[in-house]
Amino acid sequence: MPDPTGPDSSKASGAPPEDPRLPLTGLRVVELGHYIAAPFATRLLADLGAEVIKVEPPEGDPHRDWGAKLNGQAVWFSVHGRNKLSVTLDLKSEEGRRRVRALCARADALVENFRPGYLERIGLGPEVLREENPRLVIARVSGYGQDGPYRDKPAFGAIGEAIGGLRHLTANPGQTELPPPRCGVSISDDLAGMYAALSLVSACWGRDRGPEGKGTTIDLDLVTSVFSLMEGMLPEYGLLGRVRQPMGAALPSAAPTNTYPCADGKWLAVAGNSDLIYRRLMTRIGRQDLADDPRMAGNSGRCAHAAELDAAIAAWTRTLPAKDAQEALEAVQVPCSRLYDMRDCVEDPHFRAREMMLPVQDPLLGAEVPHPAAPFRFEGIAPRDMIRWPGPAIGQHNDHVFRTLLGEEEKTL
């Protein structure tokens, strides 16, 4: 198989050979995706061995212009586009649409994240695509879903966080001058992408086991994806009329669990959620009185007195640098960690031992790029075996896909 650290891993216009050990080898997926949600779904599928054909406009996915750049190329796309084949097609032209139909006729699945109704308007809706391939599974990712009164509204990840209920929770209690912070990444896009990958594989499994062998359409959206994370908040409101209010770094359903200031200006996350861990935590910080307090014997009592517990823990952490406080709590098996930035992650021995970061030679960037490993581990498959090549150049695989897969003659190309 190709070595992701090799010097020519993304130069060739042909597709590198498949790795039969990867679980989705043999699954062909067409991506009509841009920005984050659909491309993140297909990145996961490609890491698992699927052949992903990324269809880009002639100028490339707009995401290629996002983030820091090296040699005029966005470094993020090295990761975001990895293990994919890139072809360029103009969906506004009949020739471009013809080729999309031809690709989908030879594919197991399609992932798209256009606004609802767009593919139908240009003649690429599910009914049209299934005329030639009834087995085609189609995962459609949008802001609000394929129906409902908001279906035609535009949306990006921040809007999914806002209307899905997440951004309300991230505000600090009583803070009205600063906006509720986002978590730092496009969590609603990433979450919708994960759900798209999971549901697509599930639909392919169901199709192949069903008597008719027909594909299905999957409707996913950013808002529902975020809303699915709201834990017990819906039944709490429906049955008790309780609306959970912003809690900042705390969690109202478990205590003590928060982030505490340390003597060196850094922060320490501590999770003393269980009864036994709570007692060890209180004993270690010199608060045996709280360890033995009958009010704190169970989680519900601790939640009722979370502010008192947080104050006690913070009084202790303020006396120590974050590293020393972490070591002291870990010595008595209390879950905790300093807040890592990317430098901390890269230098951490656990990240290295687990091969959570892998070097990939990227000819477009002219550099060896550290990639995050795929988040899953399969017995007998090394993490580096799941990164076969970095994000390709725009249209790098046009010749291979159109000639080899679609059987087009050179004069047609």
C-alpha cells in the first residue's frame, strides 16, 4: 500500500491501490460537498477505506481558502481532503451534470450538503439519480433539514449551535456583556458529518441485506444534530417546566465538575462526579469535613451545593501551579487535566505513544504535515495505514476517474 510519508503520495493522477484490510474498502462514495459537514463525513469514510470521489467546482472547494496557508495552499485541506480523489465539474453545465449522473450510476452512495431543493432544480435529485442506480444511498446534509418552515434558510455551523440550544448553555451565568462563546471548532458541522457517515454505512448495510436492495435517502441537518446533544433538557422542560440556564464551565447534572484557576494563571479541569472519587478529592484537598458531610453523600446533594464545592476546590488549586495540582489529584485517582493547547498536545507522550499525530508528506505544501490520526483503532491495522495520501490538487484525478471509471475517450476529456 502507499506510504503516506512517501515523497509522491499525492502527485499521481491515478488512484493508489486499495488496502483490503480497511473495513470500507470497495465502497464507492461520491461527494458533492463543500466547506465542512459533507466533506467531514466523507473524510471519515475515506479513512475507513471507502473510495471517495470529491466533485469540486473548477475553482475548487471554497474550503481550500480557509485557515493558515503555506505556499499559497491552505494547510487544513491537507487533512480535510485526505484519502479522496478530486475531480472538477461545473454543475451548471449539462456536461458536468451528465458526469455526476454517470458517477452516481457507478457508486454505492452520494453525500451532499447543498441547500434543500438545489439538486432537484439542476436535474440531479434522488429520483433522477436512482433511474440509473436504484441502489444509490443518498445522505443529504443541510442547515435545517429537507422540510419544515426553515428549510430554505441559509445556515452555517454557528447557526446550528444557536438554534439547536448549545450556544445558550456556553454562556457564563449572569454575564450579559460578552457573547456566549463557541467551542472553538465547527462542532455542529462536524457532528452532522459524523451522523452522516454513520447513517450512510447503516443504510448501505440495510440495503444489502434487504430483499429489494434499494437505496434510501437520509435527511440530516445541523440543528437536529446539535439538538440531539441536549441530554435530559427536553424531558426536564416537558415534564417539569424547567429550562436549563447557562452554567459556564459547570455541569448542573453532576458535581463537582468544573474548571479551576491555578497559581500560575492556568486552569485545571476536575471531574469528581462519582461518590468514591468525590471523597478522594475532598480528602486530598484537605476538606475531610466535606468528604464526610451527609449533604454531599450523593450526586443530587452535591449538585445542590455545587457552588460551595467549587469554592473549596478553587481555594486549593489557587495555591498550586496547574501541573502540580494535576499530579496531586492524579496520585489519588481523581480525573483531572490542565487545559491543553496544540503545543501541549503535540508534546504529550500519550499522544505520541498512541500515534495520534502522523507525519504525511504533502507535495502541494512542499512539507511534511502533521495529520491527526483517524479516531478509531482496528486490530491489525496501524493508525498510519488509514492515511493513504493528503488532500489532492484541484481536479488531480480527472483523467483517472473520467477515463478509467467512466470509460471516456481522450478526445472527450
